[in-house]
Amino acid sequence: MELTIRDAKPDDAAGIVAVFNPIIAARSFTLFDTPFSVETERCYIERLTERDIFHVAIRASDDAVVGFQSMSPFASYTHALDHVGVIGTYVDLGSRRQGIAKSLFPVTFEAAQRKGYEKIFTYILADNPAALATYQKHGFRIVGKAERHANLHGRYIDVIIVERLL
């Protein structure tokens, strides 16, 4: 699949939501449990800070958003963690295993280094081995497990914590 990876724009909101909401509805791939509206997503993109990173993967054949990756500072309450970012990666359910995440990671890593990040951190649901394998393939290592960390739809789920040094 031929892709263009670029910064997200407010006009991408509908495409991002079209990817994100089915992932949320599947109830097995993300800690998010409430769907997003196009307007909420548009406002989020408009309010990104200089340190935020938000890339979309656009399929060349039809200009559709088929994935996205976002990264934000780990904490805003202290400068001691300014070098750490939290990342999320989402790929259209019907477009998985076609190199979308593989295309997003290097672009995000380069932007993260340019913005002064030295470490990337994220949480992966323990019952999502495909996501864990994807992150590990891109240099992340497991640093911990938080038991019963998420309560999604009345079910407790362990969360795997991974990090990657840049």
C-alpha cells in the first residue's frame, strides 16, 4: 500500500474518527472507551502544542486516513519529565498488517528527536499481543506490568508498560 505520512490537520478529523471509533467500539485494542466526535477531534488538533506530534497515514489510492500516531509530553506538572513522550498508534481495522504502523514510527521518532524527546513511553493492553509485538519490533522494551490497571466495560485488564530510548 502506498502511503503518505504527514502532520495531522483539522480537516483530517473525520478520517481520524473513522479509524479511531471502530477501534474503540471493538473493546480490545485501546484504553479509550468513549467514541470521539469529528468536532472534538478537530478541536484537539487545533489545540496541539509545539511539543505535540500527530501524524496521519494517508492511502495514496483514495486519500483516506488509514492510521495515525500521536505523541504528547508525559507530564505537564514538572519539567523533570520533559524528555519523555507518550505515544499512541492506531491503524484502521480493515488495513492492518499492511505496513502502516511501520511507516508511522520512523517519522514520529525523527520528529520526537527534533523536539527534544529522549524517551517514548506507552501502555498496551495485556490482551493485545499484536500491539505489543508491533511496539517491540520498533525498539520498545517491556519495563513493567500494571495488574488490573484498566477497567473497561466492567472488566479489569492488565496493562503492559513499554519504553524506547531515542
